Amino acid sequence: MDKAPKDYYDEIFRLVGEHHRWFSYSIPLVASENIPSPAVHEAMISDFGNRYAEKVRINKHLG
């Protein structure tokens, strides 16, 4: 008998929790594995996390 979707979700959620517990006792040596601070998380879920800017030259004509 196949598993219900909730069973798959529960298993993945359990594995993610297990990974987080393991990682909390590790020292990330690869830059991409560094965990952002709570302040960075807060900024990324705010409106600022969804903004972008194009390069704009200020003071184009000085002189």
C-alpha cells in the first residue's frame, strides 16, 4: 500500500529537523553553508527582500 501524502510530508519534516539538529553541532566551513543571523532572515522576509535596483549613475555630469 502506498503512503499518503501526509506521510511523505511528515518524513521530510522529520529529516529536515534531524539535519538542523546535526548542523547545530557542526562548524560550516563552506561559505554557502553559513547560516544567516535572525536579523538577516527578518530582512529577507520583509519587503526589502523582494526589491531590486538597477544601476543608476548619480551626478553624471560633474564638471
